[in-house]
Amino acid sequence: MDKKTVRAAFQASLPVMAAVTALLRFLPFLVFPGGRKRPQIITYLGTVLPYSVMAMLVIYCLKNVSLIAAPHGIPELLAIAAVVGLHLWKKNTLLSIFGGTALYMILVQAVFA
């Protein structure tokens, strides 16, 4: 495919992606209006899923870490410890994520390069 065809396909798909995103954002408000009680399973999933998703993300991020080859997962473990420590100390999710990410990038690119 040439560049014009790819560009046209991309531009045509943008409104579709925007509409689907808007629909998914508004769907909970349409299905469960203000005064209507949510089903118990939805409430349960709302309490359980955030922790499950975070656990899956941690596992996904650590799936290719080799404990046998250098640097033996040390940057990852230090970054995880920094995230946990920052979160326990400041109780700020963004600070924890950005601090751990910054530390990891410094360790990987400067210390263990």
C-alpha cells in the first residue's frame, strides 16, 4: 500500500475509534442511571478487578526478566521496591508510578548499561 492509501484508511478509522471510545465511556451511565441500583456482581467486580489488573500488569512486566543473566533482575526489584516504598510513604499513585519508572530508566540506562 502506498502512503496515501494508508493515510486515508487511518483518517477514516479515527471517527470510528472516537465513536467506540465515547460509547464505551457513556455505556455505564446509560445502563445504570443515577437512581438505579447496580447488580451485586458489578459492585463486586468494581472492588476486585483493580487489584487483579495491577497484579497482571506486574506479572506481564516481569515475564522476561532473567534471574540467571546479568543484571539478574536487580533494576526491576529496586524499581518495584521504590514504587511500594513511595506509595506506602506518600499514598500518591502518580508519584509512585513516575518515581519507580524514573528510577528504573536511570538504573537500566546508566547504572546497569
